[in-house]
Amino acid sequence: MTKSVVKSVSVALSACLFLTACGGSASSLSSANPFNWFGGKNRAAEAATTAELPTDPRALIPQITDVKTERATGGVILRVTGLPAQQGWSQAALVPQNEGIARDGVLSFEFRALPPRVRTLTSTPQSREVVVATFLSDSQLSGVRSIQVLGASRSLSVRP
């Protein structure tokens, strides 16, 4: 190989290494990065878009039919029954509101579940029931006068 070919290859290799280094470091946000010269990614817009996504894709259960507390060692078990319009609802859960902190003595939950992706049978109310439960410790219930569970069409409350 001639000196000029070796020199050209080493210059090209150096340029590639420099550009690669600019792509993944803190300097990737700077104006010295050639990838930002012609409308590179706007990371602030990306962060804003991500923050706008819903936190829970599950829907509120259409109707809450029963809310009960059952005494257990160190707290209570909150048991809630919901009645969707059709069979097949899944991944049901009680989602705490206000980060699980009681407001004005009321501890609130949303009863959420995923509806079926395809049309399913309506059948009997007993076959459509969805039951969820969660344990609430005595420390979580400190200062709580009422537990409220929210559904799509109504909410029910119970004393702990």
C-alpha cells in the first residue's frame, strides 16, 4: 500500500470514530454533533409524548355490585365484585388513587379490567361477575373513615 492510501484510510477511520463517539454521549445533545445539524431528534418532545400516555390501559368496570371488608391479621381484606356487560373481562385489579393516601378520611380505588378483544356471550350475571381483593394493613387504614371503590357507572363505599 502506498502512503497516500494508508493516510486516506486512517483519516476516514478517524472521522468514523469521531462521528460514532458523538452519537451516544452527552455531546449528542450539543450543536457540535453533526447529527443535530439538520433537525436531529428533539428529546424534549419525545419526553413530553411519553408522559402523555395513559398510565393504565384497563377500563373501569361498568358496574360495581358489592364491596366488603373482611378482618384479617394486621388489617382487612377489601373484596369487590363487579358486573361487566359480557363475559371475558381479564386482568382485573383495584388501582389505588392519590398514590394510596386517604383524602379527607376516604381511601379511594378504581376497579379496572381489560374488556375482551372479541365479542363474547352475555349469559347470566353470575357468569359475568369479576371479583378482586387486596389486603390493606392497619397502618394504611390509619385515619381512614371510608373506603370508596369507583366503577364506570357508580361507586360504592364501605367502612374499614
